[in-house]
Amino acid sequence: MEYRHLGRSGLKVSELSFGSWVTFGDQFGEDTALACMQAAYDAGVNFFDNAEAYAQGESETIMGRILQRTEWQRSDLVISTKIFWGGEGPNDRGLSRKHIMEGMNASLDRLQMDYVDLVFCHRPDLHTPMEETVRAMSDTVTSGMAFYWGTSEWSAEQIRHAHLFATANGLVPPTMEQPQYNLLTRDRVEAEYAPLYRDLGLGTTIWSPLASGILTGKYNDGIPDDSRLGHPKYTWLKRIVEGEAGQKKLAVARGLAEVAGDLGCTTSQLALAWCLKNPHVSTVITGASRPEQVTENMGALEVAPKLTDEVMARIEELAGNKPAAEADWRGM
């Protein structure tokens, strides 16, 4: 396992990390979650991602109990949470100062921690002034509740606005962004954010590197009943593989499977390794429903060096979605 700096910060995160979205508290309980986290930790993972919204807080509760059961040193771990969807009350959602502070306290209670290393604004809040959000997020850092704050699925313009306001007013600016990034979803990370890596030193902790399972190849011949897309709570994800657009995505997955076969790896490992090739990706957040999947995902580390220029060109040809600014970010 290699460890990359989180943007221009001094913090190092494992290039592959582990997240609890749609699994902890939804697909399985504490014992399986512990087995998955242990497999990730044994592989060298130091970053574990969470959010107040995951399983309505139960995901944080499970992770907190797991960390109490292990003998892992807190200083060896990078733990995150995300604030936005905290409940159904009028002030339990969004990025008001009230919800940021109360949401952080509630997350820390569930995680049984005095602080998290990273806290993200889970989405932009168009109904709260940017200045209010930035001041509150800065205060989470200066008060010791978090070490770094960042954003998730914010536009480049919103991130720059937040950064400029923070630096102009002696506040802590955002350090990182958590965007979706995979072979099927590329424009924002490769093109829109390109100036931010240079100008602001933005780090990225990418989510959904396997495109909700499409790039694993498991949906190439239909949707298995025991898969995430077959789960009643995630019927909205099923739309990803339905219709003409979905069939185009599956065609890419089938082509990727052929490349993986030539390299002697799984489609999942190839898709994860492809993400690792982007130098502006600080860490690739992986997920799993059993420890064997964690072990398979970690195999992407051995695949990444096999992605020569020729292999990358082959992947580009089958994907057919190269962003216009592709040539710029690869040279930065």
C-alpha cells in the first residue's frame, strides 16, 4: 500500500480506502463490518469513510463500536464523516451553523470519538449563505472536532468561492473534495476541477469507483437478486443499468472485462487501478459486503503498474468519453 498526500496538506491517506455507504447497517451488521474493516486494515488501509446519513446514523454507530473492539491506534487511522442529512426536523438538514455543530456532535457521539480527521459538507446547500457554512466548518477545525474540512459534489465555482472567503477572512479553507469518479463519470474530476489542483492544492477522496457495481461486470448478464441493485432499498440504483444509457454503460463494462482477462485480473481490479492512475486522486474509496471482496479490491494495487500507455489507450477507446481537458490535467 502506498500513501498519498491529501492534496497540498501534510496528511497522508492510503491510496485505497474503505467506506461504509449502503453496507453498514443496511446490508449487514457489526460482525461482518468488523471482518471487512479488518481485511482492509491488514492490507494497509488507514482511511475509513462514513457519514451521518448512512443508514440514518447506524453506520457511524457500528463503526464506532468496531473501533472500540480493535486495538488499533487512533493515530494510525484517518476517519471521516459528512454533514448534510441528519434527520427529518427543519434544522436537521443542510449546512446551517446550527446543523453543522449539532450534526458534528451527534456524529462524534455515535463514533465514540473526540474528533474526526476529515469532515465533509455532503452536498452544497443553496439555502444557506456560503459565508455561514464556511465559518461553521472552519470552527469545527479550530475547536478540535475535526482536523480538515472539505466538500462533496460541489462545483469548482462553489469550492473556489469557499476557499477565497476563508482565506480573505482568516478562516480555515476546504482541503479536499469527495466527488464521484470512475471510467463512466469523469468530467468533473478530470476537467472542471483541473485548475483547483494547481491553484488551491485540492485533494480528492473519490467515491463509486466501480459505478455502483456496473464496472464489476456482475450486471453484464442481468441483475442478480442478491446484488445491491436487487435490494428493495436501492431500487433507485437500478435505473443506472436500465434503458439505452444503461446499455451503453454495460457495453463499456463488457469491454473492460476483455481487457481484464488479458491482464489476468478481475474487472473490478482493473476499474480501481484505472482510478489510481490519476495523480489527482488522493484515495479511492472502496466498499464491500464481505471480506473476500475487500481482498479482491486490494488486488488493484498490483494491477495499476500493468496499465501501460497502450492499455490505457485501449481503455480510452472502449469508453469513448474522454473529457475535453484530458490533455491538460495529465500534464499538471
